[in-house]
Amino acid sequence: MSREPDGGEAPTAPESARQGAPSAAADSFRGWLGIYLTGLCMGAADIVPGVSGGTIALIAGIYDRFIAAIAGLDPRILTLVPGLASAEGRARFRDRLIELDVHFLVVLGVGVATAIVLLSRVIDAAFEAYPAVLNGFFFGLIAASAVVIYRVTDVDTRKRVGVLLGGAVLAFAVSASADPGGDAGLLLVFVGGTIAISAMVLPGISGSAFLYILGLYTYMTGTLTEFVDSLLSLAAGGSLSAVLEPGIPVVVFCVGAALGLLTMARVVKRALERNRMATLAFLVGLMVGALRLPVSRAVEETDVWTPELIAAVLAATLLGAVVVLGFDYYTDSLDYTEETVA
């Protein structure tokens, strides 16, 4: 029954509905706008090696929903597509999408993609203009991330020490053989997308850092910028072939990311559940081994080291470390790395 206000009769049902509808719509709009803006922040974090979008999700209070939605993704929903021709089939498909929280992932994903597309252009230009300074910034990000994760990792057994050293050696070898300035094979791009999305879902661990280790970071930011520019040119009467050249690696990367979202992200989650400390030790090792890459790139791409440039690189390195340590300080009470499995 409707509750009667003091001194009058309860409003009729239609009037109540009309009174409540605008408020509900406004709340819904604000809620989805908040999710989109959170996605923007996650994308801005994901585009730089060392800061994870998962950390932003943790701060925003949507991390549990984010992980649950990813873990709940079920490709079998595609079996409902043939039924879309009927109203009943469309209703069943819509209900299943809502049940899997796909609408949440779509809005969040659009926010992430928006930030990545916009910021990849800035980073691509920064690499061209200030390679040493940007590599110094990335060195600080990755080094501080390694420190943050090591701080909550118990490397107190020979096995964990061995895993950490193995990760460091692997990253050192991979980053030593990487060609950050050259083209990348489609297989490597596919693998990079799979690994990057798997790391992106974990607070404190950056997918971009792994692209950086593989030597794909500069290539993918540049390719994405070229792809967006070619799409804009196509709308103005440009050539389709100009879209296909950068578009193919972008699509391959996205396919790898989709596969990683459905498979590798679950593998990483299971590894953390079964042997959390060993998994984290391996990730720390990867970051430590990867530190050779920003150093070698800064040296290779800079002909003259002036005192001013050295000071700028050191300042950028310090800034990168402060960014990560600041995030860690802010999220300390929400630490996801607490070991729950012996």
C-alpha cells in the first residue's frame, strides 16, 4: 500500500510513477556516467607502464563487480543470437546480457578505450620529442611498482627466490631482444594483447609494463594513433588501404585481448589463489628484469647528455616513483594481495 502524506490522500499510482521516473532516470544516468568516468581513469592508468587500471577500480569501489563480471563472461551467450529474430528471443538475449553484467563492462570499456585512444597520441608524441625523459618516467613507474608488490610478498623460501630470479632473467632476456622502434609480427601482437589484458585486471600490475617488456609499447601506441588518424581521414574521403595497414595489428591485438579476458585472466586469478606469493614473486622479478629496457632506450636514443637533460630525467624518474607510491599509500587499507591460500 502507498503511504499517505500528512493531511492528504496518497497520490494515485500513475502520479507516483510520474513523480518517481525523472529521479530514477537521473540516478541511473549519474550512475552510468560515474562508471564511464571510472573507465576513463582506468584507461589513463593502463596506458602508462607501472600504474594499473585495476588499482583505479579498487579506489573507485567497483573492483569486485569488475572481476565478477569478467569471470562471469560466457561465450555460450552467442547461441542465443539466432533467436534474435523473434521478440521472445531478443528478450531472452537482453535478460542474459543483464545477468552477466555485460552492460557494465561495455560502459566501463568505452571509458577505458576513450582514454587509451586520446592518451596514446600524447605518449607517441612525447616519445618522439623527449625519449630520455619519458623513459626515465617509466623507469620510476616500473621500479616503484616492483617495490610495492615486493613489500607484500613473502620471498622466504628457495622456491620463491628461484621464481623471482627466473622472472628477472626472463624479462631481461626478452627486453634485451626486443626492438621497441621496429615493426612487430602479428603473432607477437596477439600474444601481447593476451598478456596485457590479463595483467590489467590486477591492482598494482600494469598491462602496459608487459607491452614495454615485449618491445610492443611504442609500436602499439604509434599504430593506434595512425589507425585513428586514418579512420578520420576515411570519413573525409581518404583511402581504405590507409586504414587497413594499421588496422590489422590493432584488430589482432584486440582479438588477443578478448581471448586473454576469457582465458588468461582466469589463469592468473587461479595462480594467485593457489600460490599467491610465488606468483607475485614472479611478477616482481619480471619488473626488475625489465628495468634494463628504459635505461638502454634512453642511452640509445640520446646523442648528447647535458646537465639539464640529466636533471630532467632524474626528476621524471622520481615523479614516476611518486605516482606509484602515492597510489599504494592511498589504497593501503584495501590491499588485495593479502594471502588467503597457504
